Amino acid sequence: MTRPRRQAGFTLVEVMIAITIMAVLSLIAWRGLDSVSRANGALEHRTEDIARLLRALDQMDRDLALRVTTEFPLRAGDAAGPGGNGATREAGGRPVAAVAPPADLLPASLQARRQNGLPFFIEIVRTAPAAPGYWQRVQWWERGGVLYRAAGPAAAAFPLPAPDTADRTAVLNDVTAFELRAWEPGVGWRQLPAIAPARMGATGLELALAIRTSMSGEVQTFRRVFPLD
């Protein structure tokens, strides 16, 4: 009489142990992939924030590099801020005297203004890249957390037409601070717009931009120095 062969296989306990081990390994792998995915997302947002900032700084660097370095007539009415077309006026229509910085601190082609009812802005008179022999006025200002840039039409004679704020371009979002300082030799950095007279012309311009990062909401400040030849 032959005995029936015992069939080989796994017991229920062995199967449960194997399933438990697989579940633990799957959980560890999922957490690792989730961590990598989060880090990759944060890196992408950080890279995007830096790219936007660099585009803004590079554009201002280009505007400053093209600024007019020869003497030219600049009238007081030419320095109207964003939204102005010549003389600055209050909401009621009355003229307001512009607060002009010392002429010897910044060159005539570079002006910083802070006027009643208008945001702080910097204006650069530069050569028009697409029109040799022509110039244009370019303004930069911050309002409502957005850094704007507006360029006026090119012209071959002064006074140059002011930029139309309707054609402004939003260069950078989530801006919490937009500040400028000028380096006066022998004195140091001076906040713009300057009030006290300067003894020497500025040889450098420092731009400070504070932006809120899109991922963490943290405010970070970035600075760049532009030489003024």
C-alpha cells in the first residue's frame, strides 16, 4: 500500500509574513518617491522664481547699459512719474512741484523720483536699440506687489515723450520692496531719491528687490550693483 505524497507549498503563516514584508517595502518606497517628488517640485518653483528675477535684473542692466552718456537738455516737466505726461498733478488737477534730486549725484540720463500720489520710480533715458540716433525714456516702478516697466516712443529731439502706463509690462510679481541706492565716492551708499547735495557724482547704483517665494511664501531680498561709467 503506497502513501499519498505530501504536496509542497507555503503555509498561511508564511504567506501572511511575505505579504507584510511586501507592504512595508511598498510603504517605504512610496514615501521615498513622495519625498523626491516634493523636493523636485520645490526645486522647480525655486528655479522659476530665480529665472523671473534674473530676467528683471538683466532687463534693467540692459537699460542702464544703453543710457545716454552725453549731455542733453532735461526739463523739469520731463520727469513725470508713472501715469504722468509732463507736469505732475494732484487728483484735483493742481500742479505739484517735483522733488528733484541733486543734479550732481545722478547723471541727467538717470533720475529717481518720489512724488505725491505716485510710487517711487526710476527713469532712464537710453538710446533706442532699433532706431540709431533716437532716444527714449524708460521707467521702472513698483505698485501693488508688481514691478512694472514702461518704455516711451523713440524720438530724435527733446523733450522726449513720456512712457504711456497703458503699455506697461509687469516684469516681476510678488515684490515686497523696491529700493535704490547710489554710491558716492568718499561718502558711501546714499538712499534714493537723495535730498542732501552731493559732492561727487555717483559711480554705482544698487538695486534691492525683496520678493515673496511662490512655494514657501518666504520673503527674500536680492541685490545687484550696476556700475555707472
